[in-house]
Amino acid sequence: MSGTDPTRELLPTADPAQTLAAVRRLLRPRRALALAGLATMTGATAVGLLTQPLLGHIVDLVADHRGPGALTLPAVLLVLVAVVQGATTALGRSLTARLGETVLAALREDFVERALRLPQQQLERAGSGDLTARVTGDVSRVAEAVRTALPELVRSALAIVLTLGALALLDWRFLLAALLAVPIQAATARWYLRRAVPLYASERIATGAQQQELLDTVGAAATIRTFRLEAAHTERVEQRSWAAVQITMRGVRLILGFYSRLHVAEYVGLAAVLLTGLLLVRDGSASIGVATAAALYFHSLFDPVNAALVLLDDMQSAGAGLARLVGVTDLADHQDPPLPSASGTDTDTDTAVEVTALGHAYAPGRPVLHGIDLTLRRGEQVALVGESGAGKSTLAALIAGIHSPTSGTVRLATALNDSDPHSLPVGLVTQEVHVFAGSLADDLRLARPDAGEPELRAALDKVGALAWAEALPEALRTVVGEGGHRLTPTQAQQLALARLILADPPVAVLDEATAEAGSAGALLLEAATAQALRGRTALIVAHRLSQAATADRIVVMDGGRIVESGTHDRLSSAGGRYADLWAAWSGTRTGTTH
């Protein structure tokens, strides 16, 4: 399935029940911190609500023509309220920020952990853009909501509830007048939510599709230029981008309608409270100061009510992002992590890997492997050769456990891992080697965290890399990878082979591990590969037939099937498919079989 296929199977999005369950799971170990933050914010809001009656009291004092001395105590109390409210608000925000950051960190860790366990074929069907959009855009939206929107929403909700309670304490009729705004606000919220939830979910999907299109187009730029496909791919990017823009503009129009409805609610409520105050003061049921306090209370509701409803915009957007993150974690929860290969019991103790009736298809109805039967004996090194598209890399990926077969089985001898149940059963080295940012020693210790420096040096020495490693500015402590010392393709492959030695798996799969190196580098890597594979069962997807010629056995693939198997001498003299490949390679010395 191509990256521009509109039917691409995106990773799932969690439903509201799954999202809520995930939030509860994240909050459960942090209940004490959540309760402390909520209690502190409640206290800060309650203290702040003393401001309005104090101002109302000052109004009564002025109306009664009391002297300036009578205003001293209320003024001091106002200052005290401001100080206490500021201090408790700061403490409450600190506690809620700590809660939010710890929850956010746990969410990130959970997402990365689960994403790494997803089957490779599912990620390929979804495309890297979908996962990238989730781990960047969606995480950013959730982070922004946790840091700003959520604390403000909690503060606003507390202010609304406590202010309505304070209005009731002044006079229950003020509360009834204020509640006239509630039906309009509730209708506004319902109107908004009904449109916002699907809108923001669609926006995130459109953004993911846009990112995938951009990644595919940029990644295939050379091929696109070669085949003069610039206009077609530009049009596809434009279509994806325009779809995202249209959804964003729908969101803008939704917000404008949302605000206009909120203003109507404010005016209706304030008019009702002022009219109630006028009537109560006229019949002597309330003083001017009480009516003033009531009006101030309702006016103070403008900000928290508007903030709460407006923050629904951020929370809905963050909720859509959270649902996409939870969709990945929930998906991984219901799947076993991919195994290096399916284990089984072998009757032949000399057998290391047994492949039986293996078939695989990346898309239904389009098989790339057909009934593969292959046995690797312990310590045997088998080379896979064939034209491009023959199925070599697919077979290697299935044996390495990267993909799960559509049909058939891949079995490892159970005795391989008896000595250490946590050891790596199959090691994989491909032509695409990632050098992680950090010291060279730490990069090597990815394969064996407890390895000492002598072991690291020994592994580098076996693959011919110790000399250049020690020549680095700080030797094994030199920072490599992103932002550090750049390694050549040959050095990066030597690093990967050294990791293989440190991990010490009984079975190794090499998928064109020397393909990216130049001629001189290829000779170094072939020697390094021989050292790394010494004593192991190995399956080698051979880019250069010189590497295949030194293997114990050569397996030739064509059209997803094994068509020949034997030693180099036997196959090269048999006049079959391998003989043709060898003759072509020997004549040109370009190693174009892959």
C-alpha cells in the first residue's frame, strides 16, 4: 500500500470509555497529589470570594456616611485576602503542575513503550506519518492542555461552584436570577460539543494524513524527479493540505459562533441579577452593599464561565489527541509483543531454525512468499540470493520476528535460550543502521547494558573498529549520533556488528548489511561480518555474491519461492539460476543482485 493511498489503514483511535479508563489508570497512583492540589485550589478560590462582600460592606459604609476610619478594617482585610489568595493559588498551581507533568511523563513513556511493541506490518500499513503525528502533534496538544488548560479549567470550575454558593448565601433570589443564564450556556456548550468532538478528531486524522503525504513525497524525492512526477505529487500534497485547512477553518467558524452565544448569556444573567437587586433594595430585603456584592459575584463569573467553556475547545482538541495516543496503547495491550520467532520443540537436535510451509502477504491477495521450507542447522551460515523482489528480505524479516507470517511457521530450537531466558534469540543487522545520540560506549551497551569497557573494546576489535574508535577525540566516551561525531556508513555497520557480538544471539540475520559501503568498506565489512558470525547460525541476505560464495550453503529465491539450494561450487557448475547470477556478477564486479 503506497503512502498516497487514501485507504491507508491508520492506527486506531480510542473511544471515550477507553480514554477515560486510561486517565483513571494514570491518576490512580497519584491520588494523594491530586487531592492535595484540589483542596489547595478550593481554599484559594474560597478565600478570594471574600472580596465581593467586603466591597459591598464598604459601599454600605459609604451609603451610611460613615467616616474614613470605618474603611480601614475592610481595606486591611482586602489586602489580607489578596495575599492569602495569591499564596494559596501559587501553591495550588504548583501542586497541579507537578501532577500534570508526572502524568504527562507517564503518558509519554507508556506511549513509546507500547508503540515499540506494535507489529511492524501494522506500522507499515498505517505509515510513519500517522505515528509521527501522534508522537509529535498529539503529545504537544495534550501537554499544552495539561500545563495550561487543565489547571485553568479546574480553577474556573471551582470559582463557578463556590460563587453560585456565595450568591445563595446572600439571597436565594440572586441565585435564581443568575441561573437564568445557565440554559443559554448549557445550550451553547451542547451545541459546541456536538460539533467539536468529531471536528477535532477529523482534524487530527487530516493532519496525520498530511504529514504522511509530506514524508512520502520528500523521502521519494529522487524517484519522483526521475519519473517526472513532481506535478502529481505536488497536487497530492496540496489536496491533503487543503483538506486540513478546510477543517481548521470550520473550527474557526465554530469558535466565533460559540463566543457570540456566550455574550448573550452574560447579558441576560447580569440584567436579571441587577433587576433582582433593585427590587430587593426597594422593598428593604437587601442593602445596597448586598446588591452590589451580588452584581460583583455574577460579574466575576464572566471570566471563569467563559474560560471553562472556551477551554472546552482546548480540552476537546487535547481529548482528540489523547484518544489517538490511547488508541495505540490500548491496541498494544490486546496484542502480544512480536517475538523474535515462534518457539517450538525440535526433534532434530542439530536444527537451529526450521521454516515450514511459510507464506506471507503484505496486502490480501498479493502474496510475496509461497510455501517456503527451509532448515538452518546449528552453526550453519546460509546465504540468500536472488533478484530484487524475490522475497529475500521478507523471509529474513519473518525469521527475525519483525513480521508475523500469513501462513506456515518459523521455529527456533528451544534449547537455544535455556541458559538465559532474557537473551536475544535472533539478532538482526540491516543496511539501515541507527546510531543513537550519546557516547560510543553507551551506543554499544544498548546490546549489553552491563558490559564493561574491556568487553566493548574486544567487540570493536573483532569487527576491526577499535583503531578508529580509540582515535576519536575522547575514544569510547566520544558523543556520536545526532549532534555528535558523525560516523561513516562503514563505521556505523561495524558498530552494529559489534552490538551483535555483545548481544551474542545464537541466530543472526543479516539483511544486505554491507550494501551501503563502498568497495573498500565492503571488504572491511565482509571480514567484520565473518568475525561477528563466528560460531552462530546465520542467514545472510547477500548483496555481493562474493559474500555468498563463502557461505556454507546458498539458497536462491525467485518469485517468492526457493528455486535452488546448495554450495557455491555445486550451484555455479549446475547451469541454473545461481550460475547465471554468478556469471553476471563475475563479469561486471558490481554486485547488483539484491
